[in-house]
Amino acid sequence: NGFIPDTLLEDVMKALDLVSDPEYVNLMKTKLDPEGLGIILLGPFLQEFFPEQDSRVSESFTVYHYNGLKQSNYNEKVMYVEGTAVVMGFEEPMLQTDDTPVKRCLQTKWPYIELLWTTDRSPSLN
């Protein structure tokens, strides 16, 4: 989910075969959570321990949209619309798609999501 509770930092570091000496772990907690909120963001963690790797976490999945209102569909033909949702991670997206209600709905879970529909038109929610 993009967060590491600071209470689990030592366990995470051990699991990743990183230096997990308690003094060092406390130093990293201070560095990665300077406000003392008890959480460490995944992005800064990856930048600290794996700077040579691309920290963009991207995943994609198929989305389907169905609007049963005839007048809301292209040529008034009711059908499913297929698309691909791409979750970009923590950085600015490299591609920018439209700003549709479907996208805004998915952004409540994945703020950096982009939708690529298989049709020329984005589907309608109304």
C-alpha cells in the first residue's frame, strides 16, 4: 500500500538482507520519518536502499465499463467497453489520459492511474 509502519522497519530490513542493527534501524527511522509520524513511505525507502533501481511501481489490469443507458452510449448501442488501467506509482505519470468520471472514481484508490480504452471514446457514467 506504499507505507511501512516504523515498528516493522527492522523486520523489513532483515527480510531484504539489509543492515538491521538496532542503532542503524533507529537512524533510518529518523531519516525516513523525520516528522515522527510512525510511517515510512515506500518511495523514500526505495530511494535510500535501492537508488540504482527504478522506483516506479507500475501495475496494470483490465477494466470493463458497462452503461445500460442506451442514450449514454455511442450510436445508442449498449455494450461493454474494455480498457487497461495503469497504476503509475509515486511519480508523475509518463502518459496522461483524459479526465473522465471513471478515472476520477478509480483515483480514489490509485491517485496516479491512467486509463487506456480500446475504443475511440471514453465511456460515460450517466
